[in-house]
Amino acid sequence: MTKVSFSTVAYCKIIAHAAKYPHCEVNGVLLADISTRGENLVVVDTVPLFHQCLHVSPMSEIAMMQIDQSASSCDMYICGYYLANETLDDLSYDKPAHKIVDKIIEHESDACMVVINNRLMELNQKESALIVHAQDDGKWKRLNNSNVQIENVALVAASAVLQQQLYNNLVDFDNHLDNLALDWLNKEFCLSVERTSGHDTGRRLMINKIVS
């Protein structure tokens, strides 16, 4: 893997998850279309996981199993992991809470890991808040910004998500496990991003493939 790009909705979901729970650590997984496997990594969707207990646990195992099955059924796969730490300047990723990424890398050697830079969580998104890492000789190394592609439309859409507080409509697996009626695929949120950006961001989303 030499380059990683993020779709508008993938970027917006990550930003929304961190914004909804600014007082908590949050995490989630990244999804790619299986047709692009072996090429530059294209993150087309994400699934927000937790904001309460991020450790590997029966709940995380249930979540990962459901996500993997749903993704596989629509020709997608888990291609990485994202996290936001609780404090403003904490960019670490080696806490026990983030061992889920180790599970992912066991099955997907080209997976990436994203750490959210909380200082760039601004209402007006002028630059990406994502720090992307890839494995190199068994160690995580940060990719140069030139190898991470996030279109300007994604920054504009994320700004709208923050300014209009659309992040309050985002559902993570903690929410879903508290109320199984809540949609962890986030169809309504994705539609909001689509309307905000003015682009058809949902063409390759897992939710669209499942319900089509």
C-alpha cells in the first residue's frame, strides 16, 4: 500500500463520531471495496464502534462478526481501524483499548490505522484531521500527507456536519447495543451527508448494497 484515500461519507463518519463524544475515546473500523484489493487503499465506508469501553471484549467480538459478515455479503472488507483519544494532544495508539487493530492486521496485512488529531476538529475543516499509519516491517509508521487523499468536498461536508450538529444522528455500536432498533449502518446519516455535499456519496456504501 502506497496511498490511502477516503470517500466523503467515510471521512464524515469518522469526524462525526469524534465530535459526538468529545469527552470520550472513540473507535471504529474502515471498509474498502474488495474490487480494489491489492491496489492503493480506497476507504469507502466506516462503521463507528464504541465510545464507552474500547477494549477487546465480547461486545467488540459481536460487533466485528456482524460487520465482517455484512461487509462480505456485499463485496467489501474491513481494511483498517480508526481511533480518537480522550485528551486534546494525545496521538498515541498503543493502549490496550486499541488492540482491535491487531486483530484486523492478522487477517489483512495491508490494513491502515487512523488516529484523529483532535486539534484539527474545527468547525471549518480546512485540512484533514486524520493521521494515517501503515505497517512497515511489523511496525506502524505514519504515511506522508502526500500519500493520503481526502477531497475538498469531504472537508466541506464535514464542516457542515459539525456546524449543523448532524453528528448527533450518528449511531455507533454502543448505541445499537443499548437499543437494537438503532441503525449501526447509519443510513439516515449517510443521506444527510449526501444532501449536504450535493454528491451521490452512497453509491458504494455497505448500507446501499445491503438494502438494494
